[in-house]
Amino acid sequence: MRSFPVRLLVPSVVAISLAACAGPSSNATPSAIQIETLASAAISTAPPTADPAARIEPPIGVQIFEDDVTTPALEHLRAAGISWARGRALWKLIEAEQHDPPRYDWSVTDWLFGDATAAGFRVIASVYANPDWVSTRECLPVDPQFLERYAALWTALVERYDGDGLDDAPNGATVGWWQVGNESDFDPNAGDALGEGDYGSCFGHSPAAYAEQLVTAFRAARVADDGVRIGFGPVAWDRFTEQTMPPGWTAPAGPYVRDFTQRALEALYADHPDDPELPFFDFVGLHNYNDNAHFWDDPVRGRELVGRVAGFRAEQLALPGVYDLRDIPILISETGMPTAPSDEWTLRSEELQAAYVGQTMVRAYAADVIAAIWYTARDNTFGDCVPPHYDWLTFGLMRSDDFDEALRSRCPEQGWMVGAYQLDSSATPRPALAAMRVLTLSLRGFSAERALTADEVGGDAAIEAYLLRGPRGATRVAAWATNGLRLGARGVDPAEATIALDARSIAPWSGEVTVMDHLGAERLVGADDDGVVRIAIGEAPVYLSGTER
């Protein structure tokens, strides 16, 4: 059994099961005008830009797995306005046996990347899982004697999916963004001590080995396509080992090495001084889950994901006299929240998951990341029936027939899975998918300008609000109430507040504000006699816009 420390449960694309799942549609949907807007909006497939003012589409994606493409999942995701898809390329499936010259089996990656490309997604893929002829454990560093084969894999991968018309996948599959491993800061020694399996990569004990593997992948990829984007990591940067916990950290020890990124970068700059290709990557992948993310709340840096990204840049991407990469783009390649099962520390539900969709994605917008990827499209992790049931965490925007079948066959008694697991298809939408649709509609054409201060929202520090700027000077405010704890924390009441807005933050200003809740219900609220609009809010985001008379 895989056991997880109780407060933070970081899922990952490494789940070996290829199954997934989905849930019942919410009755709350966007207005008819918004639905028409979504249906008619062309979703751009132009290369993304790190400049938020130049964004046309919201930089929002979802993790997909191989079995998702056999279901209506991709159709649901595109209808929700999602433009990125994150997949994986497992070396152990592509080159299961050692031959000279190499023999590659592209059937799985062609299928996954081809369907994602055909659906109109911008595809990013993580590469991991060594064949058994390379290492005794698939997550471990590639032995130097096999780095040449690893390089050949990367050149072949990028060439097949670069879409340049030369030796391309026959179905038109294209991938422009790649990641070297998954949660590379995982220390296998710490993981083994906790009885916890890895999530794709195990370099936490050997950051220098990761650095060399990154160099190998980068150079080999650029042989095939000098415009391909290669990412460092992703790293979890959470649930730190006992030896690397920061001061004030109160969560149980985990398997991730806090200074892994810094140590890997130190090795890069020590071993390749003055190399014009430094730092051998184009962006950094970072994961973000809500359980401990408020540790990085800071009055200057920001809250939750925003403060976390700022903290990571400051603490890991700069070392005086050695390197300064604080301006390099960051991609949030996993963020999410499960609907079940709950435990004694945390209540989990579909309602809380739907609230977190807007929270984490608006924060990512405000943090100016390349994109943020929700984990996952459908429920995709299975396990045994031994408490605390963390192998069955349901992160999907949709429920899954595969998950339902596994749950019923493996665990006939399911009292810990609160609520019936109802399906109307192999990818049954949850309220979170409706929340994602409202989010993309609300963000389309807008860029994040800044967080609003407490004084600008009525003086209540429990309000988290962001000012978004759109065409012709129009503004929109995304806001919710927060108590500075993870959503669903036991023993505390849900956060509530009243936001007060006026012409300083709402344009055009007419004395009325359109309030769109996170599931699409819409209403007008007028100003009081003092010219201020006051709106009661909870933990689920609302999107506030001015109206013209």
C-alpha cells in the first residue's frame, strides 16, 4: 500500500493506472449570452506569450491520460474553454527493449498527442519512467553509460512531434513544450522511509545527476528543433524532508528536498561555466496544491499560489555570485483539489473543488505564469481498501467509468466515499468543470493587473481580490473570502466577507455591478447612497463587472 502523510497529498501524472473519471453536471450554468460567446469564440493556437497584456486566451490547461482520449473528456474540456493539455511520454513504453539501433514504439504517444492536437490543444509533455534495462527503479537517474541512448530518445521524440514536416507523426501530433521528468525533487530514501512511492522521478538525493540529464535532454532536443521549449522539472517544492523543512513549517515530513532546484542549478553553473546554452532550459515547472500553500502568504509577495511562485523565484532561482534566473518563465504544471475522500483533518467535496478552480487559476493569472494545468481531466488513481484511502483521491473535473468499476470491484463497502458515484457517461462532468467554463469566459481577453488592497475592497483583510484589465479600459474583479487555511480545513468556519467596490476599481462605472458566481448565475447589484456597491461573498469566487447605461 502507498501511504501519504495526512495533510498534503500531492498527486502526480505518474499514476500507473491509465483510467480516469467524471461527475454530475451542475444546474448552475452561464447565461445564454455567455454560452453563445463561448460557442463562437475561436480558441487561439498561436504560440503563447509570457506578456499577460498580449494574451487572447486564458492560459489554462488540464492533465490528460491515455484513456481519456477514448471518452468525451477532450470534447468537454474544449467546450469549457481549456486550451492546454499536459500528457506524458514514458520511455519504458517507447523503448521497452534494448536494441542497436534503437527500436521505438510510438503507438501510445501518437494516440495521446495526436488526439490532443486534433482537439486543438497546445500540448506539453513530461518524459520519465526508465526501461528496466536502464535502471532497477524507473524513477532513478539514468546511468552515464545510457545517457547516449537517453539523448537519442529525446532527439527522436522531438523530431516526431515538432510538426516541421520531416519524420513527423503520421497523424499530425505536435508537442512544443517538454519537461525533463516529473517531481524530480523527490528523494527516494525519504520516500522509502515513509512507505511512499515516487511520482515519476527520483533525483532529490542527486541534484547534480539531474543537472546532467537535463543538459543531455536539452542538447538532444535542440538537434531536432532549435525552437522547442524544454522545462526544468517540474518540482513539487512542498512536503519537505525533515532535513530541509523551512523555519515555521508545521506539516509532517515528506519526501521532497526543498533546495533541490538551487543545488541542481549550482551544479549546472559549476560544471558548464560560460556555456552559451546555460541554463539549458526555457522554463521551470512548479506544482501547487492547496494543503500547505498558504505557508507562503506574504503581505508583499501575495497569497497562496502567488506568494508561492514569488517565494520560489527568490529562494531557488537566484544565488548571489552564481546565477540569477528570477525572470525565467514558470509553468504551473499541476494544481488541483480532490472531492473525496475526506479525513479527520480535511473535508473534501465537489463544492469545495468547484470553488478552488477559480481561486487557483486566477492566482496563476496574477502570478504571470505561462499557464496553469489542472490535475486532472478524470479521476485516475486506484488502490486498495485500507484506510485512509488516499489511493482513491478524486481530482478529476469529470468522473470516470474506469474508476467506478475499480471502486465497485475492489471495495464493495464504500462508506468512506461519501455520496454516490453517479455516472451518465464515461466522462461525467462535475461542478468544477462548469466552474472552469465560467472562469475561462470571465478571463478571456482580460489580463491580471494587480491584487486589490484591503482598503480598496472595504477594509476586510479576509477578502482576496484581483483587478483584471480588458478591452477599451474595461475592468473586472475576481474575488472571494479566505481565512488563510486550506479549503475544507476542519475546526474552522468557512470564510465569509462583504466586498465594497466603487468607481476606483470597476470600469465602466454606472452605479451597478454585474455579479457572476463561479457556476454562472448572474445578478445586478446597485450602489448604496454613498456610491459603493456591497456584495456578500464566500470562498467560491465571484466575477464582478461594470454595466453601461
